[in-house]
Amino acid sequence: MHWPPYKLATRDYLAQAQKKYSRVERIYHVGQHHSWSGKDVLRDLLRKHGGIDLPPDKRAALREISSTLLWGELAAWSISADLALQLKTVEAKMAATSQTHDEARHFYTLRDYLLELGGELPQLDGYSHTVLTSILDSSCLAEQLLALQLIVENLAVNTFKALQKAQVEPVLAELLSYFERDEARHIGLGVLYLPELLEQLTPLQAFRLQLFQVKVATLIGWGAQLRRPYYEALGIDLNASMRRGMRLHLEVLAGLRSHCETEPRAIFMASAEQQRMNDLSVDLFFPRAGSHQPQWQRVMLGATNAVAAVGERLLA
Amino acid sequence: MVHKVDIFKNAWRNVVAGGLFAARGLSYGAMLVLSSTLGGLEAPRPSGENDGLEQRREPN
Ligand SMILES: [Fe+2]
Ligand SMILES: [Fe+2]
């Protein structure tokens, strides 16, 4: 491979790239404009709310959920650095570099918050660990971009929203709104740039990408079931949260589709029928908080909870 | 790729993920059959109800 790629500084190439990728490059500039100091923001919020006020049982549940968020931020940091290194298009490289800067800030800010919360941070459960290491280990850029930007980032934003809606703790709620603005840009990189990577996939790579999506979605579903008690302890209605998460995901996919010239390959686009099936499965496996369940459903939930625990041990 | 991949561990995880996928599908099917024969399921919540998406994230 020739290095440096001299064409990157030629006027013709630049004019073409600008036409095609100006919105991807904007992610970098907007990121710089909205950059914030985690140290300052956390200190000010702690002062404003007089520290963290939360009963011990909720603290424990919050640590369980935050462990996934914290190590998720570290994984996103590494994966976005990997993308910044490997993506060839300068504008996408800039967006990934900006994301790397954001994820570093998310990691240290959330770590500092959790130190302030106190207690020992639990280790990752087998599901979260497998999802994150699968993306870290992947050598396929499309897999990384899809799973990190479009699935995991989206899941993180949805968890942030759930924690805010349940008004678990005011310092965290305000802190997460800073995170959320950054994550929206990271999702933007996936939406804008993934179509280009999808076009380059061979049929075999496209098939593997589909399997990868099924794997990640399956593990996320079982992981949510395993951690259900922690969500409940924090007053989060997992039924509403999962439905919202699916809607967010579908919106992201609709955005992706609008940037593709032809129907995007290798991505599962849910039809109206599949969406109904998704909603029904959420109602079956994650019944609304406080709702009455018939006997057969309670038995089935008991059985699937047991499967969730066994799966976790097999993966750990 | 950030760290060295353990091929065997990876294959094992894929097997477990495959089993979990099948288990989800089977239990979903069983629940559908049970709900149509035994019933008693609460009326589903209309999708989009009060899910907080009205405060959309800023397209910044
Ligand atoms: Fe992040
Ligand atoms: Fe992110």
C-alpha cells in the first residue's frame, strides 16, 4: 500500500469527498464545539445537589447496571479508536476520532461518579461481557460499526433515558443528558457511513454480518432478563423501556435506509408484522411492572429466568 | 481487533448463543400457544404510549 495517500490533498478529490461526506465531517466539528469537561460538570452537579443521596439497596442495583455502562464506555473508546485507525475516508476518520475523545470523557466521568457513589463495582455479567468482547475482537469494520454505533450506543441511550425517567438520582440524571448528546452523534456516524461499508461486503461477509446481529440481539435480550431485578429495584419499567428501545432502534434503521441508494444489504429491517411480534414478545417476556400474569406465564417466566442464569454461567 | 482472539472460546460462545437463540424461539412459540389456549394475558399496551420519545434527542 502506498503511503501517504497523496490524493487526499488534491482539489478534485477533496471537492468530491466534500460533496459526499460533508455531513460525516460535521460530526467532528460539532463534537469539538460541544466538548465539555467531565471533571467540571461532575463537580458542579455534586455541589448543586449536595452529593449523591440514594438508599443502600438502590445503590447496589445502580452499581450492577452501571458496571455494564462503564465497561461499555471503555469498549466504545477502544472500538472507536480502532475505527479511527482503520477507516480510509478522511471525514469518517475525523468523526471516529471525535468519538474516541468523547468516549474517553464518558469513561473517566462515569468512573468518577461511581467512585463517588461508593462500594465495590460488580464484574460484568456473561452476556454483556460476550457482547462487548465480540465487538472488540471483530476484524470486520461493518460488524463493529453496526454493533457499536447502531446497537450498543442505542442501548446505552435507552438505558440513560430509563434511569432519567425513573428519577433514580438527580446528579446521574443530569450527567447522562451530557452523555446522551454525544451518543446521538456516534449513532449519526453509523447511520451516515455504514451504507458505504455495506456496499463493499461480499455475500459471505453479508451473511456473517446477519449472524452477528442475531447473536448480539439474542445476548442483549437474555442479559436484560438476567438483570431484570436490578431494573425493578430502581423503579424502571422494563416493558416500557424495551419497547422504547426497539422504537429507537427502528428509527435509527429508518435513518440508515434513507441514506442508502438501494435497500441496505445484510441489515434486518423489521416489517410491520415483525414489529408486532417484537412488541408481543416484550409483553410476554417482560410484562409490565405491577401487571397481573396468568399462571402459565409465571411458569414460563420462571423457566426462562432459569435459562438466563444457566446461559450466563456458560458464557462467563 | 483490539486483543488476541481465542478461537475455541469464540466458537463455544457462538454455540451457547445459538442455543440461547433457539431457547428464545421455542419459549416464544410455547407462550403463543399457551396464550391462545389458556388466555388471561393483559391487553397489550398500545405501542408508543408514554415512552418518552416525545422529547426527541437533539439532532446536533
Ligand atoms: Fe459513550
Ligand atoms: Fe458513544
